[in-house]
Amino acid sequence: MVLRYLLSALINKTQVVDKLSESFPVRAAARLTARAVLRAQQAGRDAAGQALKSRTLRQIRQEAAEAPGGPGELSRKARRIRDSLLQDVKDGVQEATRSRQIKPKRK
């Protein structure tokens, strides 16, 4: 309880915060955080690039190019697109898990 009070009192002083921000451990932590953010952004860009190359997008373009043959045909096409999209998502999650970008849930 007393430790919590002392820490909050120190954190609220600007001089202490300035000195801490100039210290090596805090600067190293900031560098690590910045590196993690940049890696996450790059992973997002890579995932977006893969999505543009995915089977689902190609299938949507192909299906849009063909003339629909009635409601039944349109329903089958939508089902195939949905299945393809789900498979792409599963593949992406498995790949990200394998490359350790996503940590598996612990039960």
C-alpha cells in the first residue's frame, strides 16, 4: 500500500519522469516498442498483399465476369466464394501461427 503511494507520488513529478525518460532501460523499452510496431505494420502490409493475390479475389473477379444464370446459380457462386474465403482465412491463420506472428491461445 505504501509502495503504491510512493510510486504514484514519484510518477506525478515531472522531474522524475524526465530523468526516467533519459535512462537507458526506458529508452531501450521505447526502441523495442517501436520495433514491434514497425514489424506489425510490415506484417499487415504483407497480409494485405497476400489477400490481393488470394484465390478468393481471383474467384470473385472470375464470377463477376460471368453472367449470372438465375438465383440458384448466384447462390452456388456465393457459397463457393464464401468457402474459398473461409479457406483463405484458415490458411492465413495457420501460416501466421507457424511463423510465430500469432501466438496460439492457451486453455
